[in-house]
Amino acid sequence: MSLKTQISEDMKTAMRAKDSARLSAVRLLLSAMKQREVDERIELTDTQVIEIIEKMLKQRRDSISQYEAANRNDLADVEKFEVGVLTSYLPQAFTEAEVNTIIENAIKESGADGVKDMGKVMALVKPQIVGRADMGKVSGLIKARLG
């Protein structure tokens, strides 16, 4: 079953269970997916759905930090719940050792010898780890390895 189909089924399940919080989070995700399909006139693949989920997770995490700074824990709790729902659709994350192995292989394959070649390495690494590791941290690891 595709990720898109699974998300649609989860929405129906949440509707039947009258789980309004989960239903709201799933509807937000489906809305973002539909918006991208309409804008780009495409049918989303699982990889593209994962990219949308990652973007939404980043937005939620930023909101959580801002709400907590403003002492609005009620709003932060809603965002945390949505993070939990969204995270459930991501594939299992890579361990740090697995990420390091992928980075090392990409550096060897691309022949990178400095920070100026970071784009080549990222181009090889990103398709392998999308949705399974934090790209910000991976970028930092690559930069440290090449620096």
C-alpha cells in the first residue's frame, strides 16, 4: 500500500473513531499533499510524500519552540501531538553509524576532496536518506568530513 493510500485510510479510521485531534493532523497532511499535486500537476510518490511530511515536521518543531518561549504550552501540546502523528508515517530512521557509512561511500564515489565538493556528495546522499535522517545534521557531518 502506498503511503498516500495509507494516510487516506488513516483519515477514515480517525473519522470513524471520532478522534478529532488525529483527524485534524491527518487532514492537514492530506491538504498539503493535494496542494502540491494540484500546483505541480503530478501524482505524488512515496518519496515526495515523505518530503512534505519532513517540511511539516520542521514547521511544527519551529512552532513548538516559539510557543514554549511565549509560555503557551496549550498550543505547544497541540503541535507536539501533530509531530507524533506525522512522525508515524516516516520510515524507520537510520542509526548514526549507517549515516556515516552512506556519507563515506558517497565521498569515495564522488571523489570529493574539499568543502567545495559538498554539493556532489549531498546529491548522492540525499536520495538514500530522505525521510530517514535529519538533513541538517547530515549536512553538518558532510561538511565536517570534507573540511
